Amino acid sequence: MFVGPDIDCPLCPRLVAYRHANRASFPDWHNGPVPSFVGKKPVLLVVGLAPGLRGANCTGRPFTGDWAGDLLYATMLKFGFAKGSYQERADDGLKLIGAAITNAVRCVPPENKPTPAEAKTCRKFFDAEVQTYKDLKVLLALGRIAHEAILRSFSLKLPAYPFTHGALHKLPNGLLLADSYHCSRYNTNTGRLTTEMFENVFRGIRKAVDA
């Protein structure tokens, strides 16, 4: 069983300082490394960048409590990767089906921008997690940084697998890497990512895992 970083993980000084500041300002929030949200025998692993300050950093569950989660969980429910009702709370009873959700960086970073060093430091947790999912078929990268974090984790050259929304890359280890623009409020408000575009990505994933 995968065990992520401790709630008081000391590895990244800047993130530790930010965590302490948030604990002082928002003492009722999670304010620590956010554990992955995991269903039984995941065939799909959704990978984001990092927890949002008022989303996962508050609730303690990936993509829970912000706009990105509204679109992500609605789409996962539609395509059979979740069941229940998403209500922006970690205790809403929502369950994942054959899926897991994680972030390349487990702690919320200032301005939602982890440094390359922080991403590299956190990579060992992602590496260990992937090894535990024996039925894994597809990794979905939400955004370029998540895409590159996955490739670096597998020691693959970035130019060989360019990030392109809607792409489905076959990796040497047999896994598929699906790409999507991040389901952030900014991307959806500007039209860079529409609900139809996001659902088309999941349509391709559903077909791949059911093949």
C-alpha cells in the first residue's frame, strides 16, 4: 500500500513556510500534503499540478472545493469513473471506480506555482505510488507541467512526447499518457477548454481502458 508524505513533510522549505502561514490563517483547513484519492484497482490515474489553496489544501482531497473539481468530477461521474454525488467536501461520499487522482506536487505552493526543485523532490512519492497500481492502463495529465512530471518520472525525453490537448501517447512501459488542458476556471472561462473538449478526452480514455 502506498504511503505518501507525512502531514508535516519537511522536504521543501518554501512550501513548509507557506504551510505554517496557512495554518495560522486558516486553522480549520487541512494545510498539509494532500493524499491521493483512490478507488479500487485503478486503471486510470489522473495527475494534476498541485493542490489549490482554497480547494484541496482546505478540504484534504484532490480537486475538491474549487471549480476544477466541479468539471473533473462531473466528467468522471459521466464516464463511469466515479459514483455518488460531488458536493465539494471530502466527506460527501463520492467514490472512485477504477480510478485514482493525485498531484505532481502534494503541497499547495504560493501562487499555485511549484518550483522545478519542489517538483523534483516530490517525484519520489509519485514514482512509488504508480508502482502500487498493478492494473493501471492510462495516466491523464491535466496540463503541461503534470505531463512533463510524468515523463520525467519514467525517465523519458520530453521532446519525444509533446504535450497536446487530446493526445494519447503510448509509453515504452505499455501505459498510455493522455493529455488535457487543465480544467481550471481560467481555461474554461477563456474557452481554451470546453466541457465538450474535456469529455472527448475521457471518451478516448474510456475506450482505451475498456479495450
